[in-house]
Amino acid sequence: MTPAAQAVQGQLTPLKWENSFFKVNSALLSLDTHQAAINEAELQVFGLVQVKVLSQQTAELDALSRLGFRLVEGEADFVLGIGTGGRPEGIRIARKEHIPALREAASGAFAHSRFREPWYQPGDSGRFYAQWVENAVLGTFDNQCLLAVSEAGEMQGFVSLRELPDGSARIGLLATLPEAQGLGVGQRMVEAAIDWCRARHLSRLHVGTQLGNLPAIRLYLRCGGVLERTAYWLYR
């Protein structure tokens, strides 16, 4: 006998902010074996359903594939210890006057995220991350945005940070401007993020990146990051 196909159990939650921003009707599927099985009719209510699945959840991946979910991208999560040290040189707190330059930089740096075609409209990804970095400067999503600057005071990169309820923090965005590549800016921003945690007596720093972003993966490993988990984003 062929074993019965596994059902997908979980809960669908409309993504209100994203729906308003992107003008779509989407929901997040949170997998949970304590919830009822999700059926086709429930999924059809939404134009787009997102789900994040740990890479070892192969049975769930197979079940989602049968429901029409498609792979969008892989993701790797790292954790860094805080330790001792100080703030590196050339780090500033981003202010309101930096927002236009930051929006432009973020729009270019994150143009090929999971908010891309064919699931979203052209330009949506850049627009989303431009808004993210602005919100970080204003402290309305991430708590703060830090700038890496040259000796002449020119912006070389940025990193946004959010304090979590469990006494840790997470890097939201981290990007080096194209003209500053190869100058150690990424490592300087990670060190600044760790110092930000140290000043707040936080115990750990989390950061995630796309599995295909090998420069970022190498950076976090070089900075002492430990790979916590890998996962996949799927859309239907």
C-alpha cells in the first residue's frame, strides 16, 4: 500500500501591512501540527500565500508542493556572540536627513529579494526595502539604523537593528554601497551591530541572508557567526 499523503496543518493570517503596501491579497501560512489541515478552498481566498519551511521539513515541503506551492528562495540564519570590544571607527547614527540617500541605496541593494516578479510588480522589492530603511531611521520598525562612513564623511553602507523580547537583537538590513565594496565595510558594520548589542546588554545577535548570497554568508562566518538553521520560502 502507498502511504497516505501528509496534510498541511497550520494557520492562515492575512498580511495586512504588506497587502496595503503592495496592493495585493496575501496571507502567511504558519505551519503547526496542532492546527487543522489547510484545504484548497481556504487557500483560494488569497491571491498569494507565503510559507517559510525549515529545510529539514521534507514531508511538509512535499505536501506543500502538492498544494501548488513553488520555491522562491532559500534563507540561512546565523547567530553571533557579543563578547568584548568597542565601536569601530567611522560609524554614525542615521538621522532624518540621511533618509533620501538611504532609500536610494536600499532600493538598489535589495532589488532581487523574494518580493520580485512574477509574484510582485517590477520595482516592488526596491520600494519595500526603501521603506524599511526609512522606518528604521525613524524607529518605527527596526529600532535604529547605523551608517558606515569614510574618513571624508561619505556614506559607505548601513545596517539596521531591532531589539527582541528574548534579550537578543536582529540585523534587519545590511548593505555596502557598490563604490565601497572590498574595503571591509561589511565587517565594520557587523562589529558596530555587535557593539550596539553590547551597549544594551543584549546576549546574541541574529542575522539572516539568502542562501545564494555567498558574500554575506562568508562575511557572517568570518565575523564568528554560527549557522543556526536554513529554510525555504515558498509561494502559492
